[in-house]
Amino acid sequence: MSALEGKKLAAVLLILLGVLIIAGKLGFLSSLMGFLVPILIILLGFVAWRNGNRAAGAVVVAVGGFMLLGKLWGLLLWIAAIAAIVVGISWLRGNSAPRW
């Protein structure tokens, strides 16, 4: 990839980021905007990792991962609650383990 192609890719990504930020400020894609920052932080960590700075890349990926986990926590609680209900019903029926 030449330097000119890299600049074009960076320009397109920067334009896309600006459009997403404006859409978020206007009320569109509000849930997507909450996930955008942790995902961008994770991607930044991967870039640092690939450029040879593995320690900093790992730390940045871990921080972004924890941020994304915090955003997904509500969904994870729903999944755990549904799993608990399925297992409980299975135990009441006398099955030792549910058949997924």
C-alpha cells in the first residue's frame, strides 16, 4: 500500500467518523455511538500491536474490551436470566441437563 492510498483510506475513515458523530449528536444511531468508542479503542490497540508495540497494544485492547463489556452488560444479564429459567424448568421436569 502506497502512502497516497493510506492517506485516502485515513481520509475516508475520518469522514465516516465525522458523519457518525454528527448523526449521534442529532439523535440518530445513539445506541451505535455508545459502542463506537470502545470498538475504536480496541482497533487502536490492534494497530499498536501490529506496529510492534505489543505491551501498549495489549493494554489498549484490554481497556477497550472492558469498556465494551460494560456496554454489553445488560445483554449478558438477559442471556444469563434466560439460561437460568431454562435450567430451572429442566430441573423441575426431572432432566439433569437441558438439551440445547
